[in-house]
Amino acid sequence: MPLPPRWIRRLVLAPGIVLLAVLAVTTLPLWLVVAAAASPLVPGYLRPLRVLWLAIVYLLWDAAALVALFGLWVVSGFGWRKRSPSLQRAHYVLAGWFLTFLFWQARWTLRLRIDVVGTDPDTALPGRPELVLCRHAGPGDSFILIHALVNWFKREPRIVLKDTLQWDPAVDVLLNRLPNRFIAPRRRDPERVGPQEHAGPPRESLTEQIGHLATGLDADDAFVIFPEGGNFTPRRRLRAIDLLRARGLERMARKAEAMRHVLAPQPGGVLAALDAAPEAGVIFVAHTGLDRMLTVADVWRELPMDKRIVMRFWSVPPEEVPTDRQERIDWLFDWWARIDKWIDAHRDETEPA
């Protein structure tokens, strides 16, 4: 479904969420009784009740965020000063508060636990911006990563994400007020796979947009990108391998075939970010625990159960990043192979006892 224009999202979707939240609160006892009655009939501990509660909490969370964002819009002179440093900082603080509440509820409702393994994961090195490259798999991994950056490391993220996330009104309003890029799916960018690839007429490329977003990072910024371009699924993995092979990139295709848990990374955006921010360090992020949630049925089966998400951070200082284009592409694929091996070694640790 195509994304509606911004004025519809602001004047119809956002108020609709607030009204729906009010309706959910007024009818909450009825829904809780129905869900509690259905729980003994469904496998899993109180599955309908836990799913219902989480859905209502998220709806109220979304509505409360919209009300708070409306207040900041009024304070900013009805949007006139919303790009000022103080208002930008206020939006990051607000995002941190709401993410803290969301994950507190997730821990309570789902018994969700997020563990960081390996060496010290603190990416907040004073005076240095960071480029954060994360694998993409399962619902909520973007929220988890941004929660870590904002609340653990006190960073101000700049994010490259899909435009479909603007269907969520709070995400839409908040992230459009901050330096982020919503990317619409288009034909493949001629710079995304390798130096030999050329397709389509000249146009403004996604890599140019990404490079612009990564320009001017300051000491507490974190530029976030998901090089795979979408959530991992077995079908997308095979399609990415076939595309590499169809474009004559046999060596990359063989590397992608050796990786079982990740998609082949698309280097174009990463290369643009590295060129735009040569002073930045690079953080690679792997996680596992959401991998099996590929479809709506998977989410229904997995989400209400006790979950443990394991995360791993690797820090690469800027002086260790290759400078040659092809060397950077090989370096990125080698890191993705390392992430794939780490996931393979830690997947079983996330299974509930």
C-alpha cells in the first residue's frame, strides 16, 4: 500500500491514533476479559492476554508520544524553531524516555532480556562520531539498537530507514524532525553492489542521499545504516545471491552463499557514509533472538514467549578502515561473514529454557 501524503498522515492518521487510544482505554476491561477467557485455549502462557496488553501499551505509547511531540511543536513556535539545537536535543531526550518505557514494558510483559556479550560495548568514545552498521532481522531490532545508542551510549542517531515506517505516526513525526532519511524502495542503485555494476539512466542516487546525511557528524552523533537493505529471510538471501551472480559478481556471490544467517551487504550506502565521514569510527552490530520471526504466524508463535536477545558490538577505529573502494567492499563482506559466524555460534543461547 502506498504511503499517504504527509498532510493525511498529520491530519488523519495521527489524530486517529490518539482517538483509538482513548477508545482502547475506555473498553479495556472488556478486552482483558475476552483475552483472559481465550488464554487457556491457546498454547503458551497467557498468550492472548500478553499480546493484547502489549498491543494496547504500544497504542497508548504512540498516542502519548504524539501528544508530547505536539507540545514540542507548540513550544518551537508552531514548528518555526523545531530545527534549533535546543529543540533537536529535546526531541532526542523525549525519544530516550519513550524507548526506556517501551523496553521496561517489554521486559515485564514478554520477560524480554537484552544481553551484550564480548568485549566492552561502549561505543561512546569522546570526541569521535561513529558509523553504526547493523544486521537486520526480526521485528523491533531497529528499536533495540536506537534504544542502546540513545540511552546506553548517550548518542544522537542519524538513521537510514524504509519509508514504510512512516505508517507509525509517532515514528513519522519524531524522525522527520531529526536528521534522518526515509528511503523509498526503487530500482537498484548502480553503486550499491560493486564497481562493475551499471544500470538505469542517471538520477539522484540513494548513495548521494546517504552521503549527505553522513556529512557533518559531530562528537556525539551515530550514523545508523542497515547494509542488507531489509530484514533477513531465506528467500531474500537467495535473491541477493542470484542478483550478484546475474551482474557478474561471482566472487561476491560465493561469499554471500557461505553466509547462512545474513543477507549480502549492499556496499553503496556504506561507501558513501565512509567518504562523507572519514573521521568517524565504525561500529558493527550483530544480534540474535528475533531471527525466527519472519512472518505474522512466526510473530504470533514466538513473541509472547520469554525472549533473550544477545547483542555484540565490534569497534573499528577510522585508521583501520581501508581507503580503496574495492578493498572497502571486501572488508565489508568479510565483516558480514564474521557476523554470520557469530550468529551461528549464539543462536541457541536465545532459546527459552
